[in-house]
Amino acid sequence: LSCRHYSRRGVCVPSCRFTEGETREFAQGGECFECHPECERIEGNVTCNGSGADTCTRCARYRDGPHCV
């Protein structure tokens, strides 16, 4: 499968949900992946840059060292 823009679970999509939508995403290798559930959803801004609890822009609850918990 080769997509022009991004792929989400094997389906081609024009973009990932970086800054809007109920579930926020980040992109890696042209694939959209969901942010960690402990990341706070930020309207109009990127919520995470990876899948781990240590890649959140802001934590939904608390931060313990580099990780949101």
C-alpha cells in the first residue's frame, strides 16, 4: 500500500489528526498513530510527537519526571 499523503490503519487519508479531532495523532513514516492517552488534547496545536507518555506536549493529569501519569 502506498498513499499520497498519510495512512491510518491501512487506509489512505489526506492528513493525520495533529491539531483537531477527538483522538490526536502523530505521524511516523507516513503512518498516523494515536497519541498516548495521558497526553492533554490541545486545540489548534500538536498534542504529541510520539506514542509514549514521555512525548506529550502537555499532560492531561500529572507529570512524573518525563512521563505523563
